[in-house]
Amino acid sequence: MSHLKLFTATLKWHGIKLLEKQDIARRVFLHGQRYVSSGTSEPFLSASNSNYVEEMYYAWLENPKSVHKSWDVFFRNANAGQAYDPHLPDQLERKASFLQSHGLAQTPGKAEKLVEDHLAVQSLIRAYQIRGHHVAQLDPLGILDADLDSFVPSDLITTIDKLGFYGLHESDLDKVFQLPTTTFIGGSENSLSLREIIKRLECQWIRQKFETPGVMKFTNEEKRTLLARLVRSMRFEDFLARKWSSEKRFGLEGCEVMIPALKTIIDKSSEMGIEYVIMGMPHRGRLNVLANVIRKELEQIFCQFDPKLEAADEGSGDVKYHLGMYHERINRATNKKITLSLMANPSHLEAVDPVVQGKTKAEQFYRGDTAGKKVMSILLHGDAAFAGQGVVYETFHLSDLPSYTTNGTIHVVVNNQIGFTTDPRMARSSPYPTDVARVVNAPIFHVNADDPEAVMYVCSVAAEWRNTFNKDVVVDLVCYRRRGHNEMDEPMFTQPLMYKQIHKQVPVLKKYADKLIADGTVTLQEFEEEIAKYDRICEEAYTRSKDNKILHIKHWLDSPWPGFFNVDGEPKSMSCPPTGISEDLLTHIGNVASSVPVKDFKIHAGLSRILRARLEMTKNRVVDWALAEYMAFGSFLKEGIHVRLSGQDVERGTFSHRHHVLHDQEVDKRTCVPMNHLWEQQAPYTVCNSSLSEYGVLGFELGFAMASPNALVCWEAQFGDFHNTAQCIIDQFISSGQAKWVRHNGIVLLLPHGMEGMGPEHSSARPERFLQMSNDDSDAYPEFSEQFEVSQLYECNWIVVNCSTPANYFHVLRRQILLPFRKPLIILTPKSLLRHPEAKSSFDEMVSGTTFQRVIPENGLAAHAPHEVKRVIFCTGKVYYDLVKERKNQDLEKQVAITRLEQISPFPFDLLKEELEKYPGADLVWCQEEHKNSGYYDYVKPRFRTIVNHTRPIWYVGREPAAAAATGNKNTHLVSLRRFLDTAFNLEAFEGKTF
């Protein structure tokens, strides 16, 4: 028995049984759910579609006269069959008068046939709604299956003989059928013939927005605008190809429709209230987007091709197809002001995605745009990268998290159906490159890029979706790449058949122009005038570009900070005020940090002990690591500086030391953030546990920090070495971002670090990697001045510190905001020092007038008689406490001085020069707990040697070189610690040795 007949028999069974037993309980109607769908071939059997039948049936049970007589006859004439399952579709939901007019009340046989036929038609409609994409003509080349699948579902009627699948016949084609309320193919009509239904399904399965007839009708003015935009898109590429035929530019040929597509999205979004659009994209088509979407001056683009162009800005600069742009203009379609920002990015595809999202979130945050009604993001992707790069998945999973959501992003995939030289069948396992978006249930619109009007309509609907529902949406522009990966590449080596077809392909501009000329929308003369007009604009800009001899990278800045720098983009001063704060402020913050500022809030007993300990420290005027951080953050909030701390488990802290979010032990999900209760008027504090992602989340926080210099944005790794899964963000954005794009950023990376026997993966934050990428010259002896400290910070690409005291941690956080510029700050944070009894600081080290100490010199007995000192040990971080303890045990406090390097990069040449001159007769030793090929030695050795002009050696004491960052054996860890401590205090260890 077919599923249709079974459904009818089910109703018949219930009609007869419940007619005999009117008093039976309604639960019988829901009992015995025995019908099983046959899976993929019958997806229309849905539990959500049974409501109408149930309602009619219940009403008939209570009073047979309450329903139309056709239903009464149907239920009365039903006879034995299988149990009805309420999870069957609402195939009988139609007007009772329609059923009666078609003979339902006449005989049970006719009723059964009519019901079966209507069920069949509605099943057919549902099949097209779900699986119509299998037969959609998406590929403009007509040679590939855009979904990597040649399968045509058997329930789609592509030929007349398939009518039999539904129990229908060719004679049924002219019968009129009632349409379900779940489709819009009828427009204003409630019924259509079967022939017309099939015709409309084949044409408009993806078209209320996609199925309603006529929705894709454009006015002549809209068509002319679309044509003009296509002209600009295509002629821009043609102009570049003519002028610089041998230059890489990663042109857009084959997907020129992307330019009008983006402009349509921006127009519709502006119409719906969007004021600021932040965009990220790969290199393909970037110059076209800059010219025709962002509206970068053409001469500034053209001059980039001049090999003699000199850079006015310091730094490396970047290739033209990586640069970004920020522009405010009036949107011509809406006459509203719109701000557009295209983010600069490296060649690492998709790496910019989370950066764009972070900047978007920040711009929404500072505007109070909690629903994303004023600021939105657009991300462009290539098909291979969208499917292949894991950061796409990481970024999607941030889309609905409270502290990371941007309230919907519009994703546009330029689906070239190839990745460099790799075919789709080798590049992904999913049917479509866009299937990754299904993890967040984003609508995905596949559209043929050679159908410009369809593309414009889809983009308009996508923009409307995002700005109505504030959810992600994907537009898959199925297109082709007319040239190779770049203009110098030969694609015929690897895709000969594809490129034979591409060479025959008529460009989309000619196709669309011919169509409009044929239907009288434009004349040939008007079309040719439009081309000539834009060609003239390009030629005039090209002439002007020859006058540009100097490249100003700052003109390509994607995230300006108005008012922060002077008009020339330079710091307003080259000094930094003291970073200490008043004792009253320290006390107040300490008291709040020790309290629960919400009434009737039950905290954990263990947390009560922690808060009591904080209060006791505050009374005693001392701080540990957690309290010092609290005071740095809290002081900024009073000054109106937003503080954001993000990362895995940061609310409590990996090592259970922070506890910035308190949880009520009796009320689920009730929390309290005491930091937001410091003052009535204060900046907000955001502390948020992230998803288990480093690449995506660090990129997000980097983007957040771009939006404003007046915020302290921190990302903390769960363990320091976990930053290696975000290495792309560190290498391509944080380390080199200013050099490439003149883009300052003050992001802070908190990386727990320390060799404590926890194994290879939980020990080292790999400081050597950050130091190796530092741009200060080890062989250049600097000139010292009063402004040396700040000037050195300004010249560096980032700052690397390893603080040994809570006070210094407090100061370096404060300095990050008080500096007149912004640099990334890498802090190697401690683990065991969080609770080390000696790792505490007095208020005296933090009060007004105090500052960050780049070097903490020896201040004990050795410092009082420096000429008697036989060895100076330089170190950084936690190992200092091991050295001090060992020195005391060996009673060498007069003979050995220990100096701490708190700021490692940029290297404090001036302060270390003073230390070296203080102990002229002492051995110089660098001691570290890391292995010799890790840590700091390779960085500090040449710089120490430069200070002493290579006249004195700087000996190494520490662990031997190793492939792994640390041992996983506790005994081995302790033995190696004992060994290097013995060497450090063996004053004869280096006698007779050559350096």
C-alpha cells in the first residue's frame, strides 16, 4: 500500500471506530503511532503538518454537525484501516467548500481518490521545496554539477512518466488542485492545474520571496542601474588588463556580477537602517571592490602598479590586493550616509573573517547597537577556502554567542568551481562549498552568476533576511574564473575541458546588454555611451596617477582613530605619565573585589574564603596577582576605559584565581560581576568565556581592539602554548600589522607560562617565537635620551614582558593605555606564582607616582658592595624565586647579584648598561628555566654582547636543548632544575672555558 493510500485508510479506520464509540478519550486518536516514513524519498511526511486534520476530526467527534457535511460524509463512510498517526502531513488542509464542490460528499470512492490526488500534488510541491536545488541550473558553464552530485531525486517530476511515482497520470494534468498554504507558487490564486503547478515548480522552486510569481520583476530603471554597475565592474577589469597585462591583480573576470551584488546588499541594508558596513574579502576582485563599491580614488589604485612608486610611510607596506580602506559617503540609492570599511588582510584565506566580526562587534558595542540595526558585516569567500579553512567553522560558531554575536553576517561566496588548480571533487567532501553554514542553520541561496537579475533579487532577499531576523545568510554565486589563479597562470594544464568552455563563454555583460536591448529597455547607443563614459573616467584617472610619486599607506587605513593621533598620524607626545593610582582607589577596588555587591546572593563556601583573603590583603596593603589585575582593570573603568577580557575559562581563570563572575549556588544561571559595581558612573567591564577556539577568538579580539584605542582588550590562552593554533593571527596580523598596513593595535595577550613539571603542552608559551619576530636590531647600539623608553616602544612592533611581581603586572597593564600610541602587548603570565607567598606586592609599589619597572635590579647585600660581586645572574619571570631561594641556601647573597629582566622586548639597553657597569669584575650569566633552544637566550645574548662591545661573555645556565618544550616526567623535571641551579651558583663553573 502506498503512503497515500495508507493515510486515507488511517482516516477511514478512525472515522468508523470513533463513530461507533463517541465517548472514547481523545488520547486514542494519538495512540499507536505505527506509520513509518520511508526516509529521504518521502520527506514531506512531517509532524508539523497534521494540525488541520486533527482539528477537524476533534470537532467532528464532539458534534458531527459542526463540520462541513463533506467532512461528515467522509468520516462516516470510512471503514477499517490502520491506526492514524497525527505526525502525518496536513494533506487534507483545504477549504471544505472546495472539497464538496469536487464531489467529496458523493461517494467514499471518489472522496478517497480526490484526497489521494491532492496529497500527491502537495507532496510534489514539498519535494521541490526541499530538493529542487538538485535540478536547478546553477552552473553558467553547464559542464559541472554545482553540488558535486548528478543525482536527480525520483520525486521531482522532470519527465511525464514520473507522474506514476505519485499515483497520478497524464490525464490528471489539466485537473485543478487546491494549493497548500505552505507554498506561494499560486500568487493570489488558491488553486492551479497540475500542469501549471509542475511548470511553476520547475522555474521557481527557490523563488512568498522565491515562489510568488512576478517577484523578480525589475523596473526599467532598476535594469539600467544593474547594467551600469556591470559595465563598471567589467570595464575596470578590462582597463587593468590593457594597461598592465603582465601584472598580478587577481581580477574578477567570470564573476563581474559580484560588484552589483555587493552594491545591492549595501543599498537594501541602508534602506533598512544600516549605517556602517565592515567587509572582509580575499584578494580576488579586491581592487574592483575598492574602486566600485568602497569608491577608492582610481588614481590611487592605478599608481600602485608603478614600480617606481616610493613609500612615504615606514614599514614594509603590502601588495595592492591586500590593502584595506575606510570611507564615508552618501548612498545614492537611499540618500543616506553610509560608512564602508574593507579590512586589510594577508594571503591566508579566511583569516580575516573573525577579525571583521570582532571589529563589527566593537562598533556595535560602542554605539549601543545591541541588535545590530546600525552596524553589520559582509564577508566574501572563495569556494575552496570556504569549505577548506577551519577558521570559517570557528567563526560561524561565534555567531550566536552572547559576547561575540554580530547579529547576523551576509556571506557572499564567489564560487569559481575551482581552487587554484584543484577540482571541487578533490577539495571537499560536502555537496556544496557552503555546507559549513548549515551548522548554524543559515539560509543558503545558490544562484547562477550569469543571471544578473536573479543575483540582485537573491542579494536583496539576503539583506532583508539579515536585517529582519539578525541571523547569518549565505549567497553562493556559482560562476567561473576566466583566467588562471592569477593573470600569469595557465589553467589549461590542469582543467583543459573547463577552460575550453570558458573561452567560448559569452561575458555576462554582453548577455545582459543584449537582453535589455532586445526588450527595448536600453538602446545600443545608450549602452555604448555608458561604456565610453566609464572608459573615459579610467583614462583620466590613469593620467592623474602618473603624478603620484609617493605612496601613503595611511591613505589605505581601514580603522582610523579620529583625534587620537595628530593630523599627520603621529603621536601627540612621546612621553608616558606615571602608571600608579591613589591609595584610596586601590583600597576601594580591593574592597569591592572582596565582596558580593548583590543582595541575597549565595556564593560557594570556597569562594567565600578567597574573598576573605582578598579583604585581608587589602587591609594589609598588599596584593597578589589576581588582586593586582583587578585593580588595573578597575582603575580603567573609573576613567571611562572599557575593559574586555576574553578566552577559554577566563571568568574563573584556568587556575581558579580570578573569579570575576560569581555564580549563585541556589539560583541557576544567576551571576554577578562585582567589577561592574565599582562606581555608579563607570565604563562597562566585559569578561566572557569563549568557545574552545584560539584562531577564531584571538582574531575576533584583535578586530575588537581595532575599533577604538580607548579600550583594554585582552585575550588569555588557557595555557600559553595554546596560542600556536592561532599562529596565523599572531604572524600575519599582530606582529606585522602596523608595518604592512600602518594599523596600530593595543591587544594584550595573556599567556600562562612556566616550567613546573606539567608536561610538554602545558609549560612553555614559546617566548622565543615572539622574540624572534621582534624588530629591534641586536647589533645596533642605541642613542639614549630622556624619551628613550617611550621612543623605543614606539619603534617596536610589539612588547614582550615576563613580570615577576603583581605590581609590575599592574603597571604594564596601566601603561598599555597611558602610552600615546598602541602596540600589541605579550605578557607571559605565571601559574605557580599566582599563589606563591613571596609573589606579593605592597601598595607602596602601586600608588601615585610609581611606574612599570623594565628591569628590577639587585637591591640586597650584593648591591651594597658591587665590587665584591663575583657573578651577576640575569633572569626573567618565575625562575627568579628559585634562584633567590638557592642563593640563600648557599649563603651567596654578597657574591651573587640577581637582576630581573621584566621587559624583554624591546630590549632595555639603557638600564642593563647601568647594571653591567655596576659590576665590572663579575661573571655575566643568563639563567632561564626553559631549554637552551627555547626561551630567551638566543635573543638576549647578542644584545648583551652589543652593550659590552663584545668584551665580556654572557654565559648560559639552564636546561639543555630539547625537541619538546618540557619533560612529562616529574623526576626528570626536578633533576634538571637541580642541575642548572647548581651551575648557576658554582662560581668556578666557567673558569678555563672559552665563550
